[in-house]
Amino acid sequence: ALQRSRAAGDRPEEASALNGIGTVYWTQGEMQKTLETRNEALQLSRAAGDRRREAAILNNIGVIHWILGETQKAWEKYSEALPITRAVGDRSREANILSHIGLLYELLGEKRKALETYSEALLIFQTLGDRNNQAVMLNGIGVVYRSLGETRKALEKYNEALQLSRAAGNLNTETRALSNIGEVYRSLGEMRKALEK
């Protein structure tokens, strides 16, 4: 696909092929090669004026930098991607990027900013009717509340996450919510309730 798109001078398809190759490198754990192909795809998307793909690739590059522990570079890529996603009206990707920014705030110890950003992402996922990602955000919000010592608020968010993950049929998110609820009950000394979860 890459050779054909290059031969045809089809930059958007070439960018798409490179992005796909980057995904293969990703699954093989070759992060540097993933970065190289994604950066090449980014340049082609920009040259083609494909703003939606540009934002998607910037977000993907940000994730790679985050995995590599390059927080500042991740922050830069998310900050570049966010206004583009807003400009093209890609609400789902906007919420996804906000969730990544919220995680960065959390890792940097800026808990209140993390809460604000997670809450903004949650509202978008609610608007889109995306129960699975709502549950993920609620779990994240619960974690931040717990780290702030606001245990009851954390428990409330975990329970909301549990209901939504069950409604969405997502066992991973449901398990995470149950585990989080159990941890809260354990910290409160309510061992029977903790065991139940």
C-alpha cells in the first residue's frame, strides 16, 4: 500500500499506510520505529491538509512519548492535537486527548487540573453516549478523589463506573471498578464489604 500510494503521489493514502506500519511496529514494541513512521505520516498529512488525520497522528505520537517517559514531548503533541480536533469537530478524539492530558496532570501531581480535564472528557463521552469511556473516566476521577483523601466522592464515582461498565458489557472496566470499590472499603476498615467486591 505504501509503495502504491507513493507511486501514485497520493499523500493521504501514503500517510495512512505509514500510520498502519507504525501500528505494526507498536505491537512489536519497537517504539523508535513507530515514532519515525508516525512522524513521517504526520508530515504527509500536514502537506495534504488532512487536519483530522494530523490530529489523530499527533495524539498517537503523544501516547508513544508518554510510554517512553517523555512527558514534556507528550504534552506538546497533545497540546497541538487538541485545538485541531476541536476545529474539525472530532468530539470523540477531543475527549480521548483530554483524558490523556488529565492523566499527565495526575502524574505531575496537579490533581485538581486532572479532575477538571477528566470531567471535561466525561461530559463529551456522555454527549456521545459512549458508556465504556464514561466508565473509564469515572474510574479515573475516582482515583484522583481517593488520592485527595475524598474517599466518599471516590466511592460514588467508582459505583457510577461500575453501573456503566456493566451496561456496556465491558468486563475489564467492571473489574477495575470493583477492585477500586474494594480498596476503598478496605481503607475504611469495612472488610466484609471489601471482600464482597
